[in-house]
Amino acid sequence: MSTVVFRNKTGGSENLYAEPGQNLLDVLRLHGIPANAVLTYRDGAVVPESMVVVRADDVIEVRQVRHYDLDVLRKPKEHVYAAPDPVYSKSVLFDHGGTLERRTEQLTAETFVTYVEETFVQSITSGGTMRAGDRAVIGLSGGRDSVAYLKLLERTRGRWPEMDMTAVTITGLPDWDEPATFRIALDACQSLGLEHTIVTADDVTELFKLREPFVDMMNKVVAGQHRNMNMVIGHQVLRRMLEREAGRAGASVVAFGFNADDLVASMVTWFTTGYRMGGIPVRELGNLRYVFPLYRITKKELTLYLELVAPELNRQGAPGRFTTGSDERSLAYAMADHLYDQWPGIDYYLFNAFENVQRSLLPVVDDVCRVCEGRYLLMEGAPNPAGLCDVCGFLQRQEALRADAV
């Protein structure tokens, strides 16, 4: 019989269930114990957790090395508000003078839809993401986030400030032109009665002054050693084309469908790179105001919302090679998802903290790219070529720009 004993720093001990053949790291993970928090002894000798496979008749002792109560996460104090036949549980970790309590409310299909719509309306009113009289362009890819945004606008109409909106769908790559996704974009726009503009691959090629068609250039990127730039370029293209359409429509607001975990993942990248990031849920640069009306709603919640109120809009193709990001991006999203599990409601804490941090940062310094004419932030402590954004600088080094571009 294998014995794995965990000795914590509050004076307690606990037998951990383990079977012969299990890796000790898996045993620790199943019991919510970080390997960085312990030293492990087998037969009195220290061993690395990653190298230990539990054997029959093993006696393994796992000792916590820092004095804190790990059960705050492993076995949190929790109050559950139950509901019959729930489809979702919303948890938030509350801090009462240093004492933590996890409150969980089970939601039925009906109460979940109400919760999402109330959160959306409150995000607009308290976050100032939509203001009466604004003229805005909305990025409408046909993906779940942008479609859910339009569906939320449709179902909560009359509860948010009236404003002029134009939906913009940007085409030009196979992933962006996927028929089911494109059809969903059109249907969502029609249901709200919005003006709809389509940006083509030729528009992208012209604005970025490319030597060859946009899709040909991107095929070379994803097939080469710089494939990690795939989504960096894609996002800059989407942003610049929306900005161009905003200028043509006389709009001063650009609305993005980034959800809560998109923004938490961005904050993970920000904290680990030190690169400057604009405000949440509103940021201003030049004469434009960028807003994120879905910043309080997670991807999971948006997906379930569509499944309940418009399941026909929730059927989309798998991501292709142009919408698959780098390992670094996947790491940031995985960290964000784990943070939500370990600290439910962490986005509320992070966004409020980030707002406070913004007040103490150095003033933003920006420049205008002489190729795509986009405005970008200059990063402290990083080389910033004059008049070239990151993407156009990369395209110049790859000799992808026309001779007259720079």
C-alpha cells in the first residue's frame, strides 16, 4: 500500500490518495498542492517531485516549505446559492478584512440569460463604453464574441444610450471568409438593423502598401520561421481597417468584442513583458476612443448565452492556420483560465487595480506609422523605429512592402 503524507505549515497532516505507477506531480495536482510549495522525501532523502513515480509500499512525505494556509485555495470557505436544474455556476471570491469566502450562485437557463444581459447593461453604464450620441464602428467577424455582442445589443435595446453604429466585417483570408461564419455575421447585423460594411483583401493590400496580395503574404508568414507573427499581423490589420472605416463614417469610437478572459490574458502578457497597454474598458489614442463592452463577460459565458438565446448563431467552423496563435499566446490564455479557477472573479480585482496603476504610469507617448498610418504607443526601454509600427517594421524587414511604402 502506497502512503503519501502531506505535512502543512499550520501543523496538520493529511494522507493523499495515490496509486502505484502514478507520477507524484499528478498526485499533488489532483490534491491542489503546488510543487513549488513543498519538499518531498522518500525514505528520508529529498527527491524532485517531477522524477518520482509512486511505488507499491512507498512511504513518501511531502512537507510544505512556507508558512501559509494552502487550504484557502484547496478547501475554500464556500456559500452556495442553489437552484433547480442549473446550467451554470457563477463564483466570486470575496475578501472580508482578510478573511476569504467563495460565493457561488447556481443559475438556471432563464436566470443565466438575465445575469449576462444585466452584466452587459451595467458594464455599459458604469464602464462608459457606450455614450448617447456617439458614432461607432463595430468589428463584426461572425465569431461568437462579436455575434454575442450584437445579440446583446438587440435584446437589451432601450436600456443603453442610443448611438449611431456601423458594423464592419473584414475579409481577405480563408479563415475570415469561412462561409458559415460570414453568414452568421450578415444575419446578426440584419437582426439589429445595422448598416454593414465589408472590407476586402484588396483594401488591406492597398492600405498596408503590400507588394503582393494580402493572402499570399500571409501564407508566407505562416509557412516560415516568423509564423508567431501571424496573429500579431492579423490583429493590426483588423484594427487599422476598422479605424479607416471609422474615419470614412465620421465615427469617433471603435468597439471591439474582446471578452473578460481576452483582457485578463492580455494583462498576463503585459505583466510578464512590461510593454505598455491602454486602459480597460476604455482607452483613447489620437482622436479615437476604443471600447470593450464585453469586458465583464467571459468567453464561456458568451458561448453559453448564444447557445441559450440563439443556438443557430453558435455553430462555427474550427479555427484555421490564420487564426491560430503562438505558444506564447496559448500560455497567456491558459494562465488566465487557471486564474479564474483559482481566484473566481479575479477580473474584477485586476481591472480595478489596473485602473489605479494607470494613474501612476508615465504619460503615453505615441507616433504615427508612415506606412499604414496607424497610431501606436512607444514602449519604454524598447527600440522604437521612428514612424514604423511593429507590424510594418516587420513587413519592411521581410521585403513585403512596395518600393514607395517607406
